[in-house]
Amino acid sequence: MLFLAVFFGFLAELKLEHRIEKSREKQYIGSLLKDLENDTLQFGKTITRLKQKIPYYDSVLHFFRNPSLYKYNLPFRFYIETTLERFYTPANPTLEQLKGSGNLRLIHSQNIIDSIVNYDSRINGSYKNQTDYVIEANKRLLHATETVFDLDNFSRFMSDQYAGSTVKNISEYDVKLVSDDKKAIQNIYNIHITTRATDIFYIQHIISAKKIASNLILFLKKEYHLN
């Protein structure tokens, strides 16, 4: 009798532990879904911003081919739009917690684990590498502009923005081309071309990452019977 009492007590404890782990699994999946939904949202916004940025590269390239048409003043909108960084780096706190705490074991299906790990590998592998490359390319472009433009008007814009008093006519912030060094100008022209290409290639990476995240969301909702 004592043996049976101990045995059934053990079964009850095991069943309770199983219920607790199932509850924790669902909590993790719920949090992971929120992270993934945020990723897809930010991916979408970044794609839109990058697509809006591309035509400004073309405008800057036209400026460098014909600076006299602009009286050697690069329109401020062209300058600011091409030097602003546009990228997104997923944080994925739930996934990092699952990996760091060893709680991936709570996931009941190997197929689910494989799908989650696949997304993590993509985000922290090729996607992260391309994001880092984009950041470095934009830094290179920004530094190159410093060698051929007078940035006094840009400095004034930043001061005005800080003071909350930017002028309505942003052409007052146009940056003047002050170098006639053909080699330096050709160099920055080429940098704009390669940075443009880098951003276009990055858009494809984001589209792919967004698709993987969206498919993972659908898969997890189906596996856990979530609406």
C-alpha cells in the first residue's frame, strides 16, 4: 500500500510538472509570436524606407555629373536622404531567453524547434552580416561627403532642429560642393553607386527574412491552435 501511495504520488507530481511545462511552452510561444510580428512590421517599414531612398541616390549621381546645373549646391533633401541609415536589427528577446536558459527543451516538437532555429540562424547569420555591411557602407559614404562639401548649412540645420526652429524652405540648408578635385569627386560618385547597390541588395535580404518570419508565425499559430 505504501508503495502504491508513493507511486501514485510520483505520477501526480509528474503530471503537474508536465502541465507546468506545457503552460511555460505556450507562454514562450506567445512571446515569440509578438517578437516575430514586430519583426515583420519593422522589416516592412525598413523595406519602404529603403525603396524611398533609392531615387535620391540617382538624384545625387545626376548632381555629380552636372554640378553646374545646381550652381554647385547639392539640394539638402538629396544629401540628408542618402546619408541617413536605414536598417533593422531584430532583438528577439524571447528567442535569446529560450536559448540562454536551455528552455528550447520545452518545445514539444522537433519540427517547431527546427523552424525556430532556422529563423534564428538566418537573422544572426547572413542577415546580420548584410546589415553590418550596410552600416559600414553608409559610414563610408558619410565620411566621403565630408571631403568635398562645405557642411556649414548642415550644421545650421542640426542646430535649428535641436532648437525646434528649422526653416520651412529647406533649400536654405543646401550643401555646397567646394572641391574641384576630379579624383575625389569621382571617388564619392563611385561610393554613391556602390552604396546604392548595397541598399538594393539589402532590400532583397529583408524581403527574404520577412517571408521566413511570416511563415514561422503561420506555422506556430497552426501548431498551437492560435487565431
